[in-house]
Amino acid sequence: MKTIRFKAGTNSVLIKLKDGAGMIETDFKAGDSDSEAEAAYDNAMDGLESLILAHACAGVDVKSPKCIEGVAVALEAMMNHFL
């Protein structure tokens, strides 16, 4: 099993890969979504997590500085839009 850890801004990402499949854990989500905006934000975070995991499964270096910068920019943009 291959483990990938990195920070995107202040957020943490943990990816575990095995045989072309994997799982991702992040602290991207708002948590207990009491509002419609937080629920929409969490859904957007699900999409971003899926994209990061898909890239990692496909062999993209998700720890490259440009990739991490892209994730951080996406997180900031979504926070500005939803929260």
C-alpha cells in the first residue's frame, strides 16, 4: 500500500493507494452541515476529493507544488463561493 500525505494551505490530505484503487481522507468539509450553504459546500468538497483521488490513482504526482497550489486555490474559491 502506498500512502501519500500533504497539506494544501492549512488543510490536510491523506491518500492510500493499492492495486489501482484508493481512499482519501481530508479535513476539507464544514462538518455538521446545518445550513444549505454548508451542505452545498460539502458536496463540492466531495467532488474535489474525488478528483484528487482519481489523479493519484492515475499516477499523477499530487504532491507536486503546482498540483498542491491548484488544490489550495480551488479550496479558497469554494470557501468564498459557498461560505
